[in-house]
Amino acid sequence: IHADHLKASQALKTLASEKEWQLPAALDSESETTRSRLAKLRGPRFDRAYIDAIVLDHLADISEFEYEAAQGTDPALKRFAAEALPDLRTRLEMALRSQRALRTARR
């Protein structure tokens, strides 16, 4: 896990604790399905499926964080979302570069 993942995770845990919010203890069904599918793959097929999943996950996260930052009602959560967006966008760009590289290498 990258340092920015750890930083964001800790910030969210702190915010949730302050707000007395319960964070999920397990993956949601969609994430569990993806994890199960990826666990069955090996080699280049795994690499391509994994990076595709990462790209889709980051796109969804960015959409949710943009919505929360713009229209959320909790000021602390809005601030968290706004502060996390630059790192999410950077990680998406990294994932997209990796995705392109894998597709190029496949040819």
C-alpha cells in the first residue's frame, strides 16, 4: 500500500471515530466478486484483469468523492473528500498508464 493510501485510510478512520460512524468490516459483494474472479487468474490474464479493476474502482471512487466534496452535507466529510481527490486522480493516472503499457505489451 502506498503512503497516500495509508494516510487517507487513517484520516477516514479518525473521522469515522470522531463521528461515531461504523466503517465496513468486510468487502461489499461487488468487491468480493472481483476478488474471487481475480484469485482464479494467473500471469498476463491476471495483470490485465487486475489493472482493469483498479481503473474502474478509481473512476467510481473519484465520482463519489467529487459528489461528496461538492454536495455533501457534513463539512468534515466534504473536506476529507476534497483533500483525497488529488491523490485519487494521481493513482488513476498511474493505473491508466499501466493499463496502456499492458495493452501495448500484449501486441
